[in-house]
Amino acid sequence: MALIQMTYLSKALLRTVEVQVILPVDKMDAAGSSGEGTDFKTLYLLHGFLGSNMDWISGTCIQRWAEARNLAVVMPSGENSFYFDHGLPNNAFGTFVGRELPAMMRRAFPLSDRREDTFIGGLSMGGYGALRNGLKYCDTFSHIIALSSAVHVFDVNDGGLFDALACFREIKDAEKTDLNPKIAFENARAQNCVPKIYMSCGREDSLLGANRALKEFFERQDANLTYVEAEGGHDWDFWNSQIHEALEWLPLEKESLGISSGHVQDR
């Protein structure tokens, strides 16, 4: 498994951005490399508030599980942006995630350019970003993974940590736009390209109520939704277990460990 740390100059953000890439191009089996000539299915995986593009690598087993399923994973730095285009210049985080980053990664690496092979996911702030951008850029992404999603943003009015929501400017005005996943869903449905959605939240998570409410909205709209509640809170134990379940849900290859430093016997 190749783990690549890269930087490039983003036109959407007008700054150099950091990206981590898991690429199974060096995966070995008994006969040699199984990654040669492959255009890999790809998951764009977004971190949470206060996080970084290293979080998924350090907090979960995503590298091992992606290798086993022959999946490329791209993990960008989204700062505390909530992954949408802000009103300020050079802060087009939605365009960055939904358009620029997939195009750049496909130029740099052997990734499939097909919508059905391209997925987006995230946790907390990144779960919100995955839902909103997966729906807004539904011609790019066919599947959405949203773990412990911060879809409570339009209900938060108590300041504190979430003064960061100032990036939405007037929150009630933002709620009427496609920054609201409900509006983004309706727009995607009008285009006849609604992605499949996997949502999950821990039963001890303070965001459970907001996730249940969005789940009920999707069900009323007959979305292709898989919704999971499990024991756990807003923490890496929950996200580690749920990203594994979400990878099982994605249309990926059957698990094959191959030969690596942690698994010398190919099966």
C-alpha cells in the first residue's frame, strides 16, 4: 500500500493545500502486483472540525481496509471550512472538493473517472461536507458516507465553539440554499442523479437527534438510504467501526489482503 503525502497549488483556494492519498498500486499477491493497469475506485474522505488530513490515517484502520478492497482514498485538508464556497475570495472549498480535487487526483494517479466509481465521505463537519457536496456535485459522486454528521448547524445559536459557524454568515438565509442538505437533495433529484447515502450516528452522540431528523426527511423523499445507529459517541472508536461497515456497503471488490509487512501469506 502506497501512502502518499502531497501538496499542490489549488486554484479554488489560491493556496498550497495538503492531501494524503492511499493508493493500492503496489499491492502484491503471489503472482506479483495486482494493481497494475487498474483505474482505482476512489473515496474522498473529509475530516472533522479542528481536524486535519492526517486524522483518518491516525484514528482508523482505513489504510489496511482500503488496501484489502483495492480502493484509493483521498484525504484533503479542509480547515474549519464546512466544505462549501464562502463569500470571501479564495475560499471555494465546495468547488475544491466537488470539482477541482477529483480532476487533479485523476491527472496525478490512476483513478477511475466514472461517477459510479467515485465516492465521498466524512465525519462530523466532514459528514456534513460529504452530504452537501455529494448531493450538490451529484454528477461527480455516486455514493455518500456520512458519519456523525454535523447537520445540526442550522439549529446552533449558543456561540462557544460554534462561533465558527460565522462562515455561514446569516445562518437562516443559508438554510434556504443548497448549503442545507435538504435543498441540495431536492436539487439533485431534479437532475435525476441522487447518490446512494450511508448515514450513521452513535446513540450517545449529542448530534443523534439532528441525524435522526435528516434521516426521516430522506425516508419521506424515498432516498436510497442506509441508516445505522450503534453504541458509541462522537469519537474515533465509533468512526473506526463505522468506516469499516461503510466500506462493506460500497460497491467494492471482495476483500483480498495480499502480501504486506503485516500479512505475509497471500490467500
